[in-house]
Amino acid sequence: MLKLLFLSLFSVSAFAQTLCTPDLATMPTLAGGRVKPLVVLAEETLRFVTGKAKFGEEPATMTFCRLSFDGMGVASGIDLPVKVEHVDVKKLLDMPAGDDSMLASKLAPYSESLRMAYVGQKENNAYKKEINRVMNRLQTIEAVKSSRAWTLPEVTNGKVQWPTLAEFLTEQKVAALKARGSDPFQTLFTNAKKDYIAAESDHFMLENTYHKAQPFVWALLLSVLALGLTFAVKAPWVGITATGLVLALELSGMVLRIFISGRAPITNMYETVMFSGFGALILSFVLTIWKKERLFLLGGLTYNVLCLMMMKFANNMLDPSISPLVPVLRDNFWLSTHVTTIILSYAALALSWIIANVVLVRQTFKGSTSAETRAQMEQIYTCMKVGVVWLSAGIILGGVWADYSWGRFWGWDPKETWSLIVLLVYMAILHGRYSNWITPARFAPLAAGAFMSVMMAWFGVNYILASGLHSYGFSEGGAIFLGSFFALQTTFLIFVVARNRKTLFK
């Protein structure tokens, strides 16, 4: 009967254009344990299923809306491509070589094969996790198409309930409003939003502001401009002023994210990359003013641009969604101390890595005087010392948190082990530099190469090892990125060593 009411109001062809409009983007919906605008849920859903935030040219909200009415008898005709990343899962699904997705209609018949393969895989490895993700993507499509994924607010006696779309659009409600001569669907949606705001608040609209403003995209553009100005204009105040604007813009984005989530923005890989770039830029900003050395600012801006580019273009590897915390992270004190300290240490060590590579390029292709070399080595050394102090503090704080959460201070978990490896690597380099058994000529190559240990601790444990208690950060989408980084850095260092072997080995 409800389908007949739909068709009495709209033709099937005009249904999506009439009801699934951009105005629905700001409808409050409960998903993932929190209230958010519908546009955020729509984009998160499409990104999870397809790897992209929109399907075709239409807005994500419209696609989500059309799919949601499938379960109510109004066919959308949309067949979403389901992302499949693991090569062995692709073989299981008989996917052609080179394909990264499979249409949901063609994937559905493999549901039983996927389930059997999942049950038969005893080891919780990347293959099993990818099977689980593919099954979850199919279940997500089914939930959307059966009108269960979209919840709407219904206020009764001041209390808010969240029925699904199918439960919300009852035949009685629609028929009553139709009898009054009004558009029943738009009226129901509009009233539901007004009632929710009156009963609760419009806090969810803050996320809509954050979503529309795209502060980190603007920060990327401004960072590129600041980098160009710092490089081209010798007057230090120009680069410092431009960097200050970048910091203010990024800080505003992080503050919005904190207000939306109610926690520090350092709980997943996307946020650690964001905070690392911001931390490196703050450190370079302070060191530039203190040491009067422009190379610090160039290094900080370069690293910040790299981080912002990852945030923008590596969404298959970094998920920008704001998700509820897993239980072990639900302690804002430890979250704000241990994780922040570790990420700031990575930021300082990344700054030493950027400067070391810049120095190597200068020495290899342009040459530098002994005085310039000593000054450049001191800049790398300064960043490295800051990084090691923060990393040591972070490891100690992590041990205390581990004792509080898991009942042991140290357990040789992969993340713990690699953090210790990073600390030992950098302490050996610092000791060698301080005691002069590492010569100035060898210091820069070692500083550049040492950052590969940071990348292994930061990304490699998640993307390559994919094991351990720090499971809240896992993602298997970055192995190619990490392998490419190691290959490029190693190739460059081999070239530098071969080009400067007389200086390095004398």
C-alpha cells in the first residue's frame, strides 16, 4: 500500500528528483553510535563499499536516498561496485586481472563461498580480514536497500527514538498528510528535523559545517603557497606569517573535529597523519624563530604538504570518518598524553628526515662549504634530539597505560617492539654524533635512512604485519605506499653513497 501511495504522488522516474533532494543532506541520523548529518553517513557508506565518496555524478545523499527506497518498492536501478583489495580474495571471486571492484549483483552469488572461506581460515591474517570486509560491504548494501541503514528522529514526550526509514514512513502518516493536501514526505522529514533540534540540539550541524568547509583542503593549498613564498622570498617574516596562517587554519579544523567527536584527534591513521604534519609545522615554526634558520620552516612546510596530500588523496588507506572509540582508547587522559607524545616524536623525527634529504640533495648536486655542512648537521641534530626525548616519554607513558589497560607494562607487542627499535636506532645515531664516531659526512645519510624505522613502526605494523593488540589502527591498504617509500628512500641513499663514497669512507 505504501508503494501505491508513492506512485500516486510521483511517477517512478520523478521520485528521486522529487524526494531525494540535496535538502536531505542535513537531516539528523543515528549511525555508528552518534548523531550525524545524512550527507556524512551517505559518503561514509559509499566510501566503505566502493572506495569513493560518490557514485557517478550525483551527490552521495541522493544515491543513498534512492537505494534506501528500494526496500519500499521503488526500484533505484543502482548496482554499486564493491571494492575488493586482496589478490587472493579476487581469485576466490574469479575477478579479472586488474579489476579492483565487482558489481554487487555479481558478487551476491558468492556470499556462501565467502562465508565458507572465512570460516575455514583459522589464522586471523589479511586474507581473512579482507573476506570479512567484503562480506560487510555486501551486508551494508543490503541494509541500505532494505531501508534499515537510514534512521530518523521521532520525538515522543520529549524523548527521541530512532526508527528506520521503513518504520518512520508508515502508511498512516503518509495517508493522513496526503489527505490534508500537503507533500507528506517533505513534511515528515522537515518536522522530524525541527522536533529533534527542539528536543536535543543542532550540534550535529557542526559536522555539516566541517564537512562543507573542508579546512584541510584549504590548508593544503595555503601550505603550498606558504612553501613557495618561504623558498622564493628571503625576508623571513613572509614565510613565518604564511605559516602562521596555515597553523591557524589547521588548528580550526582540528578544533571542529574535537567538538564533533568529543576527543583528541589522534585515534586512527588519518588523524595521526593530520596531527603529525601539524606538530612538525609547529616545531619548525618555533625553531625558525628561535634559531633564525629558514631551512626548519622549509622542512616543516614540506612535510605538512605531504601529510595533507595523504589526507586528501589516500582515502583508501586513511579513513577520514569520525568513529566511536574502541574500549581501550576510552580514556582521554592517556589518549591525550601517550598517543600525542608519540605522534609529536614522529613529527620531530620526520622534520629531521626532510632536512637530511634536503641537505643530501644540496651536497650531492650543488655542494656546500664545511661551515654550511656543520650548520645543517646541527639543524638535523636539534630535531632528532627533540624527537628522541618525546619518543622516550611516549614509550614510558604507553607502558603505564598498558599496565592500566592490559595488566602488564611491556608485552613485546609489534607496535611496542618497533617503537623500541626506533628509539634504539636514533639513540645510536645521536650517541655516534655526540662522540664523533659518526662523521658529519655520514650523519645526514644515517638520519635520512633512520626514518624508515619510524615508518615501519607507524605504518608498517598496521599495513604489513597487521597483528598485535594495537588493532584499532589496522588497515591493509597501504603496503604499496610503504613499499614505494622504502624503495625510493633506499635508492636515493644508494645513489648518494655511490656519488660521495670518497667523502663517506675516507
